[in-house]
Amino acid sequence: MTETTEPHDDDDVVARVLASAESRASGYSLFTSGSAQALQADSADGGHDGEQLERADRNALRRVPGLSTELEDVTEVEYRQLRLENVILIGVYTQGTINDAENSMRELAALAETAGATVLDGLMQRRAKPDASTYFGKGKVQELASVVQAMGADTVIADTELAPSQRRALEDAVKVKVIDRTAVILDIFSQHAKSREGKAQVELAQLQYLLPRLRGWGDSMSRQAGGQVGGAGAGMGSRGPGETKIELDRRRIHTRMSKLRKQMVEMKPAREAKRANRKRNAVPSVAIVGYTNAGKSSILNRITNAGVLVENALFATLDATVRKSTTDDGRLYTLTDTVGFVRNLPHQLVEAFRSTLEEVADSDIIVHVVDGSHPDPASQLSTVREVIGEVGAREIPELVVFNKSDLISDDDRLLLRGLEPRAVFVSARSGEGIDEILAAVAELLPRPQVQLDLLVPYDRGDLISSLHEHGQVLSTEYAENGTLVKALVMPDIAAQFSAYKITGSITA
């Protein structure tokens, strides 16, 4: 995993973070899919997912395990970026059951493997609250240091967001790099971002996370000493405003963040124009949301043959994908594949990806995909609904879909049915339930309400096409001076046909 949280030596780590977008754009990736034992088996069917060329690109260069993991100096970041990291997971649970804590740790293991690491072991501790200085208790920290040394691990990942002081204290105790859950998620997003907007969103989130975690390294961080300077080697020529390197880094980060926010504002009109065009043409939208790795992209591919990347990895999809589909009675609508959610999703990412989540808030229907084979589907439901509420989409009609039904036992089906009585059971692999999704979406979609009786001149065939595409044509007859059409349309587009309305009955 690429370290993106704080500098550990006198090299300009901040410059590398600020230049991360350029390195990602080059296509040089150290990502490895690994066995991902913490994930479910692949549920994609190649016949519906297309050629999946992007997945081949992601795995074109793999890290090589088996190199020495001995680490005496926690500042050896660059060396460790060139190989697979061996990690140990740690977690403190203050409430809930041991099963809840284990599920959270399994998810952290899946995140670590998706980011390109090998999970060696995990340690959990039950405490009333995490230790304010070292997160773990004193005895548990000593046990962790022994495990790290015995297993040759070079990274420790905490199943929470650590305070900067906790992280530094843990690093000093275990003598290896310590990162937290947020840093892992940011790293995955950094690897998977593809579009210009997605890369800008990820970089902004990384910098927001990095800013309070900058770490100085004594005199080496000083640039100009202010006022009277004492000590050997200081004196004339060294007096100045006293800006240290850490202050300079902060200023550069703030400047870069302002630039990224400006870029995202400049991208907004194009995104809004596309959305406004769909609204102007009265095209209803369906947003596919759900927990990460629940199978949203697989379902989109199964319905539309979109060819969206499908991978047995968390956060494989970051950029919203929009595809067209039609109901059996000819009504057009769009399907949007959105970024997945996860418990304790970093606030920086929710804010940075708000533009992507706007697709959810502006949709007419939400198809909420849940991994039915997950040990705790109820927590997935509540996590996603919490984010849906944050973006102001709580009032939008929701269709719950339990995916991976081919991996669900009959007893589990009964439990899931009790959880969501009106849910649809689907398997993106076998195609089970896809017709039920389409039927339920057709039922929930807003129907044309305004009836029009029109006489459309023969030279305005575009209006007839528009009626078929955006409305429901009830009858068509051909008269001497035009086409007599009876149709139902949405109120938004009724006005554009007003010049051709006729009164009375339609006769040829």
C-alpha cells in the first residue's frame, strides 16, 4: 500500500503526494488482486461483463512477495512501495458482540488485500474505550510488538481512524509503519481512480487527511530561523520570517486543495448539463447503490451489457457509469452505477465524492444492492441508508435487491425475507431475478400522465420519435395532412407539442 499520510524523512514526501495524480495517469500500477480470501468468490459472468480490458490493465504489473521484511527504520517508505506488504490488523471494540468485531476485522482484511497487501494476523482487544496514547493497552502493545517481530510484518493497520499522536506512539513501540482504516481506503481509491474528476476527488480527500498529520523532524525541518539565532552554524544569513518546512508544506497543501476545488467546480457545469438534458427529455433515472463489492456493476452489466469493470475487490468502481434501458412497454430510463459504500467511510471521501453522489440524490428510483451471502447484511443495509440520508435521498423510492442468491441457503433466504419482505433475490452470475428487477423498476418508474391528441405534419417525424422515446403512444393513424397520434407524456415535455394539439375526437 502506498503511504499517503505523513512524511517520515527529509525528502519531500508532500511533493510526491501532490504529484500522485500524474503517477496514476501514467498507468504504472503496483496493484495486485491477490487471492482476496476475505472476499466472496467472483460472481461475474464473462459473457455479460464484456472483455474487461481495464481489469487486465490493473493487474498488468504485480508486486513480488518473498523479499525481506526486516525493517529497522520506519522512514524506509520508498523501498516498501516496491513490494507486497505483510500486515497485521489490530482492533479495539467497545460495544457490540464479538461477531460484530470479527466482521469488521474481516472487512479490514478485504480492504488490505484489495490495496495489495498480505494479511498475516489480527489482534483484537475489548476495552471500555481505546487508550488515548497508544490505542491498544500497554500489555497489548507489547504483545503486538512481539507478533510483528516474530512474523516479519512491516505494517500495522488499525480498524479505526487513529489520532496522529496515537499513530506516532504505536510506531515508536512496534518499530514498523502504522496506518489506519482511512488510509487504506484512500489508498484503494487512489489506485482505482480513472477519470479526471475521480482523480481530483481522491487527491483532495488525501490532502484533507494528510494535512493534520504532517510530522516534523526537528531542526532538519527548519528553513529560516526568526530573530536572534543561537547555536553553531547559525547566524548571519539565517535570520528571516522563520517559516519551517512543515509550515511550507501546509501552505502548499492548502494551495493545491484550493486548485482542486476550483477544478471540480469547473467540471460541475458539464455534469449538470448532461443531467439537465436527461430531465429536459423526461428520462427517468435509476441509481444503483449499495455496499462495496455487493455486485452493483455485475447487475448493471447483466441488464444493459454495459461492459463496466467487474472485479472481486472492494471499490472496483469509483466513477459513475450511466447506461440506457427501456421497459417492456417502451419507456426509456437510465441506470447509473455509483461508488460503493463501506462502514466508517471517511468523511473526506463523502465530501470529495459528493458530486458523484448527486446522481443518487437526483434519481427517481434507488436500486439498493445488498450482498445476501455476507455474514451481516443488516449492517450493510443500515450503512448504505445512512449515506443515502446524508446526500438527501431518503425520500426516493427504494428497491432492495439481495444479490449472490446462488450462495444463499434456504434458511438464510427466510431471514433476509424477514429483514426486507419486498426485496428481490438476484444472482448476477446465473441471471436469477433480473426479470423481477426490471418488472419492479417498471412499476416504480413515473408514468406519463398527460394525454395528448395531436396532428403531427409528416415533415416532423422527429416529434413522433420523441413521443415513442419519452412517452407512451396509445394509437397512430395517418390522415391526409399528417399523423394523428394519441399519446401519454410527462408534464415536463407536454409543452413542446402544444402547437399540434387538436380538440375533439381523432378521425382519419
